[in-house]
Amino acid sequence: MPRSTPTSPTSPTPGRRRSGRPGHDADSVLHVAARVFNERGYDGTSMEDLARALGVTKSAIYHHVSSKTELLSRSLDLAMDALFEVTREEGSTTGPAVDRLEHVLRGSVRVLVEQLPHVTLLLRVRGNTEVEKRALARRREFDHLVAALVREGIADGDIRGDVDPAVASRLLFGMVNSIIEWYKPDRGLGGEAVADTLALIAFEGIRTGPKPR
């Protein structure tokens, strides 16, 4: 009769998590971290705070990331990468400039709704760290892309010529960015409905057309 192989004392027991590993994947750790950063402020959040919010030990968090700074960097990059991805979509690269501008605006609302904690964090950074400064530089690059679309729309005659491109882009995306202050995903209002309303208000105001009597 063959001998049974003894179980090593270090071998994990089936059905039990390995010591020090959280019941979260990297995405959920990042999502919770962004939420806590928004609630407490990045500087006011410690790894102990994050561990409590996740219900794990600090060492469990270090299984996924090396530091609080890395969590901030990943969160800000996730938000900015999603926004720049919108600018590469077909609707943002083909057709009249005013239509491309509307597509970017609608896509930005979609990103904000889908990645609400990360975009909220992005909009609240003030450049206090190198990570934040890099995120702000990417935001400025995005703003320049939007302003360029406004200028092109003016040149095409589809956007009013008395609109300053830089101011128009700031106001348009000021409306988008304000969504973080009031949008509640659990109240039944979907991102598409928000984008429809915002686009209606914004583009009826800047498109050329017959003046009201």
C-alpha cells in the first residue's frame, strides 16, 4: 500500500487564503484607495486608513502595490488614459470639428461616470507631488486638444466666431467636471442621460444658426 505524502506545514490548506493576501484584486484595491483619498484627502490618508477601509492588513496591500504614491499614480493614470482613449475614437477623429467636439464631451461624461472615484481624484489634485504635477500636465494637454477642436469648429463656420476657444473649452469641461459634485450612481440617472442633457445645453449655445426673434 503506498504511503501518503505528509502535508507540508507551509502548504496552503484548500479553501483558505494565503496569509497576507487580501480578498481583493488590484482593481478593487485601487478603487477603494481612490474613494478614501477623496474622502480624507491624499495627504491625510495613511496606509493604515486604507487597510481599515479594505478590511485587510497593510502587508496585504503591499502584495499589490509598493506605496501610497503608487496607488495615487495608478488612479490618476487610469482616469487620464480613459480620457485620452476617447480622443482616439472614430467619433473624435472623423467628421466636422463640432461633431468631434461633442463626441469628446459625451465620452468624457461616460468616463467620469464609469470611473467616478478616479476622475474625482484627478480633478482635486493640486500639484503637491511629482505624480500630481504629471497628471496636471496631462490635463493641460487634454484641454489643448479640446481648444483646438473649438478653433477648428470656428474656422468651419459651425461654432460662433465670437467664442474664445480657450474659454469655451474651459466652460464646456467645467460643466462636465461639475458632475463629480452631485452625481450619484444609485439614483437611477445614467451617464448617457447626463451626457444628452449637457450636450443639449452646451451645443445649442455655441452652434451657429438663426438668431431668435
